[in-house]
Amino acid sequence: MIQVNRQSETAEWTFADIEKGQGRQFRGQVEVGKQVGVISYNETPLKKIILNGITTISTDFYAMGAKAAEFVRNKSTEHFATPFYLTLRESL
């Protein structure tokens, strides 16, 4: 979800809305990390470089897979919160 807050209005939309052309167009220069923040899922080497670094939230896929295998072996239906990692960078 993208949120844009201005003095007189608030706009919210998802990336799917933007792809469909339903998001509003920004006019002029927008400063990432000052006027708008960017958070991305799952760390990649490129996210350290783009826009002086993009903040990421990364899932621990190893832990998720190990726990899923355990659930299958034990025929478990319990819930499990997968660990995640937050890497703060200049995009916020």
C-alpha cells in the first residue's frame, strides 16, 4: 500500500492500482526518504544501491522451510510466525 499525505488530502493505493493506471501521477521532483518512503520485501544486492539504499523487510526462508517440513512430518496444523529482518536505509 502506498500512502501519500498532503496538508489537504490523503491518497492510498496499491501497486496493482498503479499498474492499472488508477494511481495519481506525481508532478515535479519527489525526494525519496524525505517526501515519500520506500520499503521493499526481501533483500537483494541491488537494493543496497538503488536510491542510496532501499529499506527492506526480509523473510527468513530457511526457518520457514524447516518449520513447514516439521509441520508436514508431524501432521501439525498449528500457526507459526516466521522470523523477519528489517534493514533500514536512506529510503525512509
